[in-house]
Amino acid sequence: MTTAEAAAPPPEVLRAPLVVEFPFTRSLGPVQSAFLTGLRDRVVLGVRTTAGQVMVPPVEYDPVTAEEIRELVQVATTGTVTTWAWNDEPRPNQPLDRPFAWVLVTLDGADTALLHALDAPGPEAVHTGMRVRVRWAAERTGAITDIACFEPHEGPVPAEPRPAPHDGRFADPVAGIVAEARLDYTYSPGRAQTAYINALSGRRTVGERCPSCHKVYVPPRGACPTCGVATTDQVEVGPAGTVTTYCVVNIKARNLDIEVPYVYAHIALDGAGLALHGRIGGIPYDQVRMGLRVEPVWTEGGRYPDHYRPTGEPDADYDAYKELI
């Protein structure tokens, strides 16, 4: 190693924001339907278990016996904080846009706690055992967000809070919900995958070899999951490879401009010790097969392969890729 090489700074490890989001659509059974419709109408319902406990939020099956439970009861909109944690930096779409406490609240008449937000001026104003009450949202649609949050309550503790029976009937009951799931990350792929991504910009595919078992990982993971040792020996593989197995996709994905049906395959690039996945194009979907020899078709600008197409070579012999399926 030269003096210049020794003084050279290490390559920059990539970082980028990553958002994972999808809408989750679920139909509601009679218990969840009654609970969410009740919130819309400012009523909090629980369900009585076979042992006589009242669970809020309600569930459809007894957590101890697994029996179906349907006996709905109405509990109070006041309760007691059983534990809490202060949230100093609220994230987007959380219940409040200012610092607040996450609290577990046992509502009067319930035996289990409900997780929600507590609007308080600071952590010094929150304590286990404090009394709180529901603050309802101005507009309610039949969702847990119909409870805007909890707020401190100075009222007395009921001596013997008794839940009232409820038949669960409401006008225009809520039959289903769409929950928008979203996770925001700052993702760093690490040293090994940074080198892999940077190589893709030059239309090269680079893996790393395990010094113990000599398997070449593509994409590289930085360590061999079998041997538990670091992989630092970079190996260029491909560009061509072999389809080891595949599936035909018949459902169109949102924001993905690809006509169905199409094929996604596991592709063992020449020189790699395991297969990566990629879309197969340039051939009718029903002609894709195991052993098909393919090559990458790069995106405009060459940042990564858009898909793989047949090379025109004869199919690979099964024995050449059977260990990579």
C-alpha cells in the first residue's frame, strides 16, 4: 500500500430517506364494528370475557380460552393512567402536533387498558394514577381517531364502576376500515451494499466472497450468514445469468406501470453463489422457464437493471444451477 492509498479517506457510505407505506383494508366483525361505530357516536364499548373481565378495546375471542365472546358492555369515558411515556418529538399523523404523552388508560368499568395520547403541558404534569377523560374529535367517522386524545380530569373516582349492557346496535354501522400504514426511515445500506450500488451506476454487478466457504453473495451483506465472518473480497459477477425459478404476476400493483401478466424470477448471475430477483422481459410470460439464460437491460442512465431478457444462448443444464434454487 502506498502512502497516498493509506491517507485516502474511506468511501462514503450512502444514506437516503426511505418510506414504506400501504393501505390496509379490513372488514369488521360484529364486535369491532360495534366498537368503532360506538366511538363515532361517543360511546365506548368493551366485551366481557368468559371469566367476567371487561376488555377495552374489545376482542372477538377470549385470550385465555379462545372462545368466541360477544357480550358487549358500555364503559365510562373517564379512567386512570396505569403507565405512560413522554413523546417530545411527535411524528407526522400522530394524534397531536405538539409534545404529548403516550398513556395506557383503564377506563372506569374496564379491566384492561387502552393506548392513546394524553394532552398535557409537560412530563411533570403526567403521573401514574392520574385521572383522565376522553376528548372527542370534532369530526368522527368510526375509527380509533374519533378519540382525539385524553385530557386531565379532576372528577372523583367512581366507587364501584359498573359497565352497562349494550346490544351493539347503531344506525348505519361501520362495516370496514382502511388503515394507512406508513414507516419513514433514513436508510443506510452499509459498506458492502454501498459498493454494490455504486458499481451498478457503472453497469457492473459486484458481490463479496466469504473467505471461509467461498460463496459469493450478490447483493453483498458484509458478512457471511453461514460462517459468521466478514466478506471483504469483492468479486464482479455476471452480467448474464440463469433463471433458477420464477412466478407469474397477475395482479397489477399500484404505481407500477407494467402490464400483467409478467414474470419475476430468481436469477443466478454467472459467478454468484446465490440468486437475486428481477423481472423478465423481451419474451412472452408463458415462455419463461427454469434454466433460461438472461442478461440485464439497464434503466436510462444505467443506475440499475430495469429487467432481464433472454441472451439467445442454450438453456443451462439443471445440474449447473440446482444448488441455487
